[in-house]
Amino acid sequence: MSVNAGHARLREASKDLLVHWNDIRAVWRDENSQRFEEAWVEPLLSNIRTARIAMEHMETVLHRIRRDCT
């Protein structure tokens, strides 16, 4: 799998997560849902953002390497 393909899959998965979490949040509105979001959803989304930034950087580096080696 290329970096671009992995990046696209990660982007789609994070969109799906947000859609489903928003659906759940519409019916689950108590302290436990807030704690769950703070403990699991927010850190996961933050890690996904970090991974996506790293993947974008990796793709840039790989593009330079390919260009320099041709």
C-alpha cells in the first residue's frame, strides 16, 4: 500500500469515526459519554491527525527521493 493510499484510508476512517460518534452522542449525553470522549475519542482523533501529518511529510520525502534518483 502506498503512503497516499494509507493516508486516504486513514482520512476515511476518521470521517467514519466522527459520523458514528456524532450519531451516538445524539442519544448518549451524560457524564460517562463525556469521559469516554475525553479518554478515547479525542486522543484517537489527535493521534490520527498526527499520523496524517507524518504521512504527508513521508510522501513529500519519498517524492523528492524518486525525483533525485531518476
